[in-house]
Amino acid sequence: MTEFAELVEVIRDVILIVAFLLFTFLLLATFFLFRKVLRLVDSAKRTVARAEQVADAISSKLSGSAGTGSGVAFGLGKAVAFFGGLRRDKKGKGEQENGKE
């Protein structure tokens, strides 16, 4: 029976050593995988920040040119209204317009 007990002890020791090595390997693999994922996340953050900068630059240029264009259109509209108003007001204040004073 002592030989059987010694065999069980040796098998138990081998299983413990293999389990410990497997656990250590899994722990190291998880650590390195975690580091790779963190690098990937940092890279994605930098890419998103650059994309935001590009989008801001493009939108500021577009909104600036749109603002200039709308300012020009507003000015042209005012000029047309002014000159159109001059043409209507040529009759004078005392003259009738469509039967009204």
C-alpha cells in the first residue's frame, strides 16, 4: 500500500506543478493581452482626437465662408431694397398713390 500512496503523491505533485505552470502562463498571457488592448485604446483615442481637430477645422472654414456668403447676400438684399424703395418714393409725399394720400 505504501507504493500506491507514493504513486498518488507523485501524481498529485505533478498535477499541482502543471496547474501552477498553466496558471502562471495564463496570468502572463492575460497581462500582455491587457497591455496590447490598452495600446489599442490609446491609439483609438489619438485617432479620434485628430479626427475631431480635422472636423473642427473643416467646419470652421465652412461656417466662416458661409457666414461671409450670407453677409454678402444680406448686404445685396439691403441694397436692392434701398434702390427699390427709391424707385417707389419718386412720386413725392403730397402726390396720391392708388387713390390714397
